[in-house]
Amino acid sequence: MAWNFKATLAAVLIGCGVALSPVANAAMAAPMTDQELAKKECSDCHFFYDRQFLPAFSWKRIIDNLDDHFGDDATVDEPIRTRILSYMTEGRSTDIPVRITKARWWLQAHGANFEAFAAKSNVKVGNCGACHRQ
């Protein structure tokens, strides 16, 4: 069982005769969401940037390199780093496409089945001029 700092602190304070308010008790018991954790950790040093400001692969690169965070060491414990990364990239790909035909905008424009269409039409996927004459 993992050590819970908040629960231990509450027990020590209560043991010393310090009564906690209902609001303080609730705050001690409620775990932080990943969003709250990311906001707290990031805004300790700078403005908290919403995860939509960058693509997921950018957040992954930033959060995977916190030891050199724009010239500063912003290292956090691994469980915290993992939760922040999970929140900042939630539901989005962290892959960096190295082919235009794998980029999200390209796939949205051409459809998920374009490779099958291209093979059936005997057109190479990267030969844009075969379909786009201008």
C-alpha cells in the first residue's frame, strides 16, 4: 500500500488536537485529476498552456525532456510525469508523421481507404499529380 501524504498529515493534525474543517477534510481526501495535477505542476513556474495549444507529439517531446525544459530543469517524479503526459496527449496521437500521406490532414482529405482506392486505380499514393492536375 502506497504512503498517502495527505492522509498522514490529516492523521497527525487530528492526533495533535487540530480540527480540520469539512472543506479541508474533503480537499485532503479528494485526489487531483490529471488536469488539476498538470495545471498545478506547470503553473508553479509559468503560465499553464492548454493542451490544445500544441499537437500531442509536441507535448510528448516537451514532457519527455523535462530535465532540459527550455534551459531549466523541470523534472518531476515519474508517476507525475506520466499523468501529465497522459492528460496533455489524451486521445491524440503522439506519432510524428514522416510521410505527408500519413499526416492527419492528408488522411482526412483523402479518406481512410485511399490506399485501397489507389491500388485499385493503379495510382501510387504519393503521386499527387495523378489526381490533382493543377
